[in-house]
Amino acid sequence: MELRQLGYFVAVAEERNFTRAAERVHISQSGVSAQIRRLERELGAELFDRSARTVTLTAAGEAALGHARAALAAAEAVGRAVDEVVGLVRGRLTVGMVAGCTLTPLFDALAAFHRAHPGVELSLLEDNSDRLVAQVRDGALDLALVGAADAAPDGLEALTVVSERLVAAVPAGHPLAERRRVTLRDLVTHPIVCMPPGTGLRTVLDQACAAQHLRPAIALEAGAADAMADLAARGLGVAVLSDSMAAHYRDRLTARIIDDVETHALLALVWRSTRSPATRELLAHCRRTFAGAGPA
């Protein structure tokens, strides 16, 4: 009895079709059929009822399926354990990043990980934070850098890398630039340039406005801080940014912390599981690069 035969058996049982199972395991249908017949001869019982258009398990097949899955899982665990002991990490990691983010420590961590483990294929996807969190929960992403409001998403592990107050950023001559103190009520009397729904900054703003029963006039939405700053600098609205974002535009924008919005906007790495050695290794690189980066 061979592991590959058990793999073919599980594939046919789950697909309930020899053709689809063959496509899944990337060999010909005749190859799958021959290996299943060989397994049946060795076990002394038919595992599938082939009399109908849909393949179904016999009683013997039902009895064997759970054990076959367990054997395959055990074999995979052996491979992972050996990889961890000898320091080899292989496979694929899919990482998510909130759209418009240019947080260079994340890129440094990915580069360091790639140099240490060139056998792992890395994929990087951009989306809004809400969708990234959902994909981490579903297992479509291994790790994601997301924006959040004051606390990491429920049900996920998290490492907060940025935690900052919201600021109103305006060009010279704007009424808010002359104020030493800006409140949310001051802010909402002007058109606002903000990130779209589903981002951490927007969530903080929307929750703060709702708590005070205020209805802000969102004049323009942009997914990147550079675009928001450019729009604000041209007088098209007050840009709502985080403190460190606004610091990049001091040459053309004056930033004032919004005093009565005490909830912090976060950027956090989130993940569901660290059973994968590759995920653990990438997290270790992220912790080192963000720790060495200093204030955002």
C-alpha cells in the first residue's frame, strides 16, 4: 500500500468522479483507475460502487476513508516536522496589504524572508482592510497588514505596528490652520477628503462621528495618502490622515490632531494560524524589521 494510492482514493471519494479526481492529482484517469484497482486487490475488497454515473463508496470504502485521510495528514506532518528541524521552509505564502500602504518595514521583512527561504513562493495582494480580514479568516491569506480601529479584528492573532491619532491636514490659509485646537465638530463644517469605507482610518472617523451624531460631508475618497494630500493642498477638502502620514506633507499642509477623537487608528499584522513554518518565519522577520524601524 502506497501513500499515493491513498491520495488517489481520497480524491475519488471526495470528487465522486474518476475524471475530476485525475485532474486534481494531475495524472491520467486510467492511471488513477489502475492504482485504485491495485489498492482494492491488496485490501481484498472493492472501495467504490461504479455501477452508477456518480461513483459512491462501498461499505469497505466508507470504513477506509477516515484512516486514509489520517495517514495522508500524518505523512504531511512528518514532512513539516523535518523541515522545522533542518530549517528548510518550502511552499507558498500569500500576504495581504491594505491598498495604498507604503510601510517599508513590511517590504524589508518580505525581502529578508525571501533571501533566507528562496524556496517559498511569495504573493502580495492589495485590498481594503475589511476584505483582507475576511480572507485571513477564510484561509485565503496567510498574513495581512490591515487598518483597524483601536483593536485588532476579533478571532485573529495580531501584531500592532502603528497606533496613532487622527489629524486634520489643511493648506496654509485654511480656517483650521489658524486654530490651535480642532474638534470633530469643527472638522465636519468643511468638506472632507478621506479613505474609503473598509479602511482603518475611515472606520475610526465614522465611529467617532456616529458617537456624536455628526454627519460629515465626505467630498472625496482616495485610497492613498499621497492622493489625499494632493487634493487637500488644492483646497478641495480637509484630509483626515494619521499623525505619521501627515508628517510627510509638512511642506504644504498643516496638521492638527482632532482632539476629541481618542480612538487610535491601527495598522496591524493579522493571521489565523502559525501551524505553517513559513508563516512563523515571516512573522519573525516582521517582528524584527518593525522593531528596528522606530516610530512610524
